[in-house]
Amino acid sequence: MILSGLCQVTGWQAIVDKQDSLFNTNTEQKLDFFYDVIDQMVEGVYVEISTLPMANNKFKVIISANGDKSKFQPIKDIVAQAPPMERFEIQALRQADPNYPGIGSVNDLNLLVKYMYFEPLLLDGKLGMGFYIYRPLIDVDYPEIHDNGCIVIDHLIGEEFFAEHIHFWDFYYAEDATKDNALYPITQLRAFVEFHINQ
């Protein structure tokens, strides 16, 4: 559900009014507050907040659709109505950052960009991807790999770009790849997709 413009403005005002006290709370408290307010403007969104302030002494708040294209425009619309804030910088959707390092560690959930690869796949003329990661030393459930892996790729190539141009995908362990799998460093993913869509 998307609330009216007046309700959206009121929602942002609640954050503006509390931003000074929010600034000094922990990340979980910030997330809870932002999610409660923003979910009333667009239901089912995902909120990320930087753990430390940026160089401008503001925390970055990302409102994501988790790849749900039907929510892209509503999120852009509510962010466009967000007033300037002294303590927080609001961003619509995960934007492409070629320097994004990924998340996790070799021992835990290993979704570090430097250890990730992709294999292009074509089905009925549509571009898909097999994403390959190194197996961590502890067992990690596939849904955790998939959900967090998609977040990493969103940050690396852009949430909209991922949703618009990669039509299907799956995650695999690199150790299971064979000589028949054509793997490329995931840092080349956006350039590869751009080349493909411009053919």
C-alpha cells in the first residue's frame, strides 16, 4: 500500500523531529525506527543504515525494494519527498558501487566480491547468471546465501540494473565448477551485461 503525499510528508517529519536523538542510538534501534515509519509509506521495503557516519557526519539510509520492480517507483517517489536532514542521508534503492567489497568472511558467510565469480547463461534469448562463491568453513543455509548474495550484487551493479537485465540466477560453490564452466570475476559483471544488452 502507498500512502498519500500528505501522509508521506508526515512520515518524514517524524524522522526529522527525532533525528538528533536517533543519531546516537545503535544501528538496530535506528533500523527499527526507520523501518516502522517507512513501511507505513511503502509496505514491504527493506532498510539499510550505515554502521558509521559518512564523511559528511551523516548516516546513510538506503530504502530498497529487494529487487521487486513494482516498488521501485514508489520508493523513488517517497525519497523525492524526503526533506534535507542534518543527521541522515536518504537513498532510493541500492546504487552501483564498483568498489563495494561484499559481506562476510572466508570462515563465515563468504560473499566477498574478490572471491565471487559469474557464469553467463542464456535461456530463450534471456540473460541469466550462475554466481559462484567459495564455500565457508561452516555450514550456511542456501536462503542466507541467496538473499545476502543478491544484496551484494545489488550494491555492486545497482539494484535496478540487476532486476531489469538479469532474468534468472542461482548461487553455487566455486569448488563445484568444472573446466566446462566459463567463470569471470564478478567485478566484470556490469560491463559484461552492458555489452550483452547493447549487442
